[in-house]
Amino acid sequence: QYVRAEIPQGIMIGGIYDPPPRGKSITQLKWLGHELIFDLDLTDYDDIRTCGKGKEHVCPKCWPLVRDAAIFIDETLREDFGFQKITWVFSGRRGLHAWITDPEVMALSEDARDAVVEWISPQGEKLLRPFYWQERALRIFGGIESLDRINITNIIAKKKIAEIWENVRKKLPRIDRQVTIDINRLLRMPGSIHPATGRLVTIIKDLQTFYVDEVPTIYELVS
């Protein structure tokens, strides 16, 4: 009733507090929890985009950079951490948000959330990760199902692997770390409208097949 009456420009969702915020200063509230959030934006991949369309443009050639990063995050969260309640949401503009709502994540500290980001998207020159993590990255970002198929004792093969890994590293998830660790972060509610594009903030059913253009704008809906 409130939304229909007030017609807000945007609707945001944040953490859980006691008592509920309702206009109160956050310093007066007791923080109880927040979903674990991951934010991916195509503009963070501008240095490796090849379409030449510019920062404001989303195209089928570049969208797989975000799509594959999301698939990697999703598999890692499920297989390495055991999380099951993962919802992917189109931001309404150029990116995706993952909402993890398993009960055990709600009270995670900022340090714990930062550690999850570091596991998924390691910083630094060396990828010190288990074999299964590396195989997942090679499969999703390099199209290689198994390292067993490559004879890495061969010098040429070793050089090829190095080149593949260099390409994979560039495509690893470029997560907005601050969004994940911020336990007071506000995000647009699914079903609301992104004011810059007019597109619906939409829950995604299939990461593999989803593309931005299938999401209607508010103008298309009311016309």
C-alpha cells in the first residue's frame, strides 16, 4: 500500500536491526544480521573488453565476462562452502548481485566476509589454491575440462598452460569487495526499478542463458 501510494523512485533492502530502523539513526540500532552479498559489474572488466562500445554499453560479446564470473562464484559457494540458498539478481544496469541467505551467513563478521571474497578472488601474483579450485577456474574461464588431458612435462605444453593461466587470471571474478564486507549495505530490491535505465531489478533463473535485453523497462511495461 505504501509503495502504491508513494511511488518511490527506488526501493532498497539492508540489514536486520532491533528495533527496525524506521527513520532512526543507525547508532541507535542493534545489528542482527545481513545477507552475504556479491556485486559484479561489467565496467570492472573494461580493461579486457574488446567490443569497443564504451563503459555505458552492454553487449553480447562482453556479457560473458560477468556471466562466467557469476557461475564461478556460484559453484565455489556451493561446493567449497556448502551454501545452498543463493539468489542471483540483475542489478538493472550492467551487473549482477548474489544474495546468499543461508542462516549461517547472516551473522558473519566483516572479516569473515572478506575472507570469503579472498578465497573466491585471490589477490597477488600467485594463485595458491587447491587443485579442484584451479580446475574449476580453468573449466569456466579457459574451456579446459581437466589438466590431466595436457602433458605438462612437455616444455611447449608448460608454456601453453602458462598462457592459459594468464588469460584465466584476467577473467577471475572482479568482486566489489566493499559491497561484500559492508554489513550495513543497501541494495536495490528485486522487482524495483533502476532509475538510470528504467529496467527491472530481476531475479535470474538461469545464469547461463540470461541476457540483459530480456529484462523489460518500466516504459515498456506501461506502454
